[in-house]
Amino acid sequence: LSFAGGRRAMGGGASTEIGGVRVFKVHPGSPAAETGLEVFFDFIVEVNGTKLDPNCQSIFAEKIQESKNCPAKLTVFNTRAHSTREVTVTPREWAGNGLLGATVRYDVVDPAENQGIRVLEVFPNSPAAHAGLVPFQDFLLATAQAVFHDIDELVEVVTCNINQRMQVYVYNADSETVREVFIVPNNDWGGDGCIGCDIGTGMFHKIPAPRRPPGANAVAAAAPTGTWATALVQGLPPPAYPPAAVPAGAVPKVPSMPGTMLGGMPGTMPGTTGIPGGMPGIPTAPAMPGSITGATGNIPPVPGSITGATGHIPPVPGS
């Protein structure tokens, strides 16, 4: 590992720690997914007006059980947006496990802390490269057992997992999503460090301010699989995804235009030769009486005009 930035300060001021249930995983199709709960950054601090007490961590499960098949109001603090919102969820049995369909754990966070450790340069053929880490866009957040509050905690976890498959939660600032990657730290890949990437913390390596408000993915969770309309409904462009993380159906198909051929060249209108067909919604002008018809055309004689092959000029009256 190569380091950039600094460590968090300890004891530098009054604590503003917030305790609650941190969301670590949201299963697709679950009640939690319908509410738009955000992995890692969302803290549930109240359930139906009852604050979650760190000395009684079972209260969350009890309140959810009490609300089975009934709407429950959750007060959620988001550490990425530094904002609190109200979320309504109906705990119920569904196709998966639990009444919420989310993996949660009691945790404490200081909103003033740096959230995540930024991935800088990723070296070729390194464990970080094989894991698909994106330079300058990815932030290492945590494992299922430990949150990376600073570089020291990351180093400790990595050291304990040398030559072992390590699951890491990674936030991508471009797509604004959290994904799980697997890294195998080792010293035999042919370069420096056991992961093979530069990392940074501090004010120059903070997670950017969110472009979408927390919970904006609630519509996407309830929408059909593969839909692309969510971003358009919100008036936002579709997000870009890191390599190997593009969800199915994220790229829309462009429908073919009526009146076009497979090769993309315009077709022709019936009854004409070589005249491009009109665009949809643009009326075509009707043929004029006595105008060219068919492929060769037929010009009717004009009264009093030249007829036949040689022509005939009628006498002028009174001449």
C-alpha cells in the first residue's frame, strides 16, 4: 500500500457521534429495497419515534416485529449527505429472509470523520486491478466485520487477510452506488504493496457531495428489472458504471424509425421511384390532377395546343 493524505484527528473537539443501525446490505425485491435505503451510508436512528439505545440493541428487532404487516416510520440519517429523512416501510414476509430484507448492525459514526479511503492509482496485474477497482472514483468503505475509519484500520484488516479472499464494500463516486468486491492481498503479484494501489484520505480525498438525494433509488428498486427510465424520470442522465459493474438493461435500446429499412437508409413511398419516404408526422402532398403518374408519366394534351407528331396550329378567327 502507498499512502496519501493524513490520519483522522483524535480528541480534537466535542464529539458529535450518532448511534444507530447501519445498513450493510439491501436485498433486491425486499421491503427495504422499496424504501430506497442506502447501503453503508444510512443509519436508522429511530423506529416509530423510539430512539435506538446502544445499551439495548435488541430494540430495533423488537420494533420491526411489532410492525409486521403495518407501516413503520424510520428516521434515517445519511452520513454522505449529512441529512435526516423519514422513511416508511412495511415489514412483512417476502421471498427472502427477514421482514425487511436488509442486513444491519448497530454502529456509531461521527459525521465529521472522513468517509471511506480513496483509491488513487491502480497498478496493472495487481490484486486491486483484478478486483476491478476504479482509480480516483472508488472509495474503500468497510468489510462485513470492520469499517475503515482511517488508513490504520485498513492496513490492519489487509494484514490479517494476506493470501485470503477479502470482501470489501466499495463506493463509486461516478455511479453513486456501493458494490461488493473481492480482493486477495498478497506479496507475490510482481509489484509493490500487497494490494497494488495508491490510496488517500483527508480533505482532498473526501467522497463528493451527492448529486441525487438519499433514497432516490427507491423507484429503481420497485421498477421492473432492466428498466432505464428511472434516471430520465428524475431528470438526470443515466449513471456511468465502473468496469464489470454495468447492470443488465442499463443501456437503452434505440427504437428503429418507422419507414426505414434494416440498413438504416430511408425507404420509398408507394407509387414512386427513388423518392425518399416521409418522416413520421409529416404529411405527404397528394398528386396533382394531370401530373406525372406511374414510372414513365403521361402528359395530357392541352386544348388548342400542338397535337400529333408534327403539330397543327388552328387558324386565328378574323385573320
